[in-house]
Amino acid sequence: MIRLIRSKGFTIVEIMIMISVIGLLLAIVTVSYGGWRERVAITELKNELSGIATVMENARNYDNTYPSDIPDTKKFTNSVEITQKIITPVSYCIEAHSKVVTKLYYRVSSAENKEVVEGKC
């Protein structure tokens, strides 16, 4: 009678398949996270610039001109950098860029109906 000896544990092929599957899952998660982070950064930029446009319009409604600087009543998040490009008594263009996703630039201006659009001033 022949008795089969079965060893305990995984074969090298099973281990390689498991490593391949884990690597594939990590690649999918990494790509998904990058896209998610970019969408979050875009939302942050748009929210900041919309808030600035509201503050600027409120100041204009009160004084009948735009302020020479962004009013102190507006607080900013740490992940967004705001740049004042053009502020005159009758118009403004303010630019924001993400510190997290460095290639993102958005702007808001009085000439574009205070809508937040992608790009620089």
C-alpha cells in the first residue's frame, strides 16, 4: 500500500498568485486615491474662490466699490494658496492654486460673472 505524504503549507505557485493579486489590488487603490485627491482639491479651490467672490460682492454692495484687498472676514484653508492678481475699484481677478495637487489653478473674476473657472488670471 502506497501512502501519500501531504505537506502542510502553500506551494510556491500559490504564493506567487497571492502576491500578484495583492499587487494588482494595490495598483487599483493607488490610481483611485490619486483621482480622489484631485477631485477633493478641485472642490476646495472652487469653495474658497466662491467664498471670496461672495465676500468681494458683499463689500462692493456696502461701499459701491471693490475693496483693495480681500477682507479679513474670509478665512482660508491650509491646502489652498490664494493670489490676488488684479483688484481695482470696479473689477477683480483672484487666483487660487492647490498646495496638494500642484498643477491645479482656478480663478474667479468680476468679468466672468463671478464664476469659478479653471486657469490663471
